[in-house]
Amino acid sequence: MIAEPLRALLAAAVTSACLMSVAHASVIFSTGNKQFDHQVNFDAETMAYVIEGDLKGSDPPRHLHFMDAYNPSGVHVQLHAQHGVAFVEGCSITNPAKCDAPHSFITLTLEPDANWGWSGMDWKLDVLAGTGKGSVTFAAYDQFNNEYAAGFDIDETGQQSYHLHTTDGQLVTRLIITTSAAHPMVDIKQVSVTDARIEDIPEPIPEPGTLALLGLGLAGLAATRRRKQ
């Protein structure tokens, strides 16, 4: 049997190796405008629950998907994309030609093509006029399904800029934007990204301290077995 202190040490080493496999990996959110490599464009006017935008200049051609927009009442909202540089707004389900404030949304999800992720991204948001100052939350998920979240102020002044970038090989594979019911979004616009294929990103490098702790636990386990033999 393994001594209890050694068992605890080994368990801690293994847990740390799993939780700390990437040195200081993170997704960092900030305010302000910052252009990345590919603007998101639309070839034509589009109305759908899922809107696909083209990444300008990408080779092979890649896309950004806007989806899962819900209004303050929890109704799934159709999205309207304007031709040209990314501009996506919510629209009435019964009257698609009517894309105005009552059909704004409080959640929106953005995703890249399968097997791709973003190392950088920026966007602008407009919220419903007359709602004053509120807050917006961004939740990003990386290729390992780790979540990174941040909250910022938002108000009715229009075209408020936000961006994210990643460290140590993280790639964002989903971004969920959420506001309160009292401060719904009217649109998202001027989106740009820097992306990469997930398989082209090197495997995470364990931190030296984590490797040392794991090695200490394994060495102790080996010593215990030798003594019992």
C-alpha cells in the first residue's frame, strides 16, 4: 500500500499537471478598436437564424458564423446581415423586413469553421437607445473547452469596441456575448479575426514546476515500492 502522505503528494502532482499543462495560457479581453488579419464580409443581404460571413483574404476560404440570438423574452431571433463589412442585426420573425429595436437580442454566439480557432478578434456593439449604462459579458471557449470570461460596461452611445487575444497557443472556438434584458444589443459590426488551424498549433508545454512536482511524486512512489520489496 502507498503511504497516505505520498498518495496525497502524487494526487496533487497529477492534478497540477492536468490543470497547469499550459504555462499561463489565457484569453485576454480588452476595450478599444484593434484590427486583425481578416475582416468579416457578406456577399449579399442575408436573413437566417445562422449567418455565415466570409473572412476576407483567407486561403483556403474560411468563415465566421453568427447564431443563437435570443431576445429579452427568450425568443430565438432571426439575424439580418447587410452586404459588405460585417453588420448583423436582429429581425422580426413574422415580418423579416422589420429589423428595428424591438427585435434586439441579449445573447449572440460566434463560431469559426470546424477545426479552426481565433488567436485575435475585435468587434463593435450597439445597444438599444434610451437604456442608459449597463454591462456586457464575454465568454470564450478554447480548443480544450476551457472557459474564459470577462465583463465590461456598455451604454447607448453606439459602436463600442472590444477585442480579445490569446496567449500560449490558445485558440478561441466559440464566443458568447451576453447583455442584461434591460440593455439588449441592436447589432454587432466591424468584426475582424486572426485565425489558425487547430492541428497546426503545437501541443501545450507543461510548466517546469508542474513537471518537478510530478517527478517528485513518481520518485517517492518508486522508493516506497523498493522498500517493500
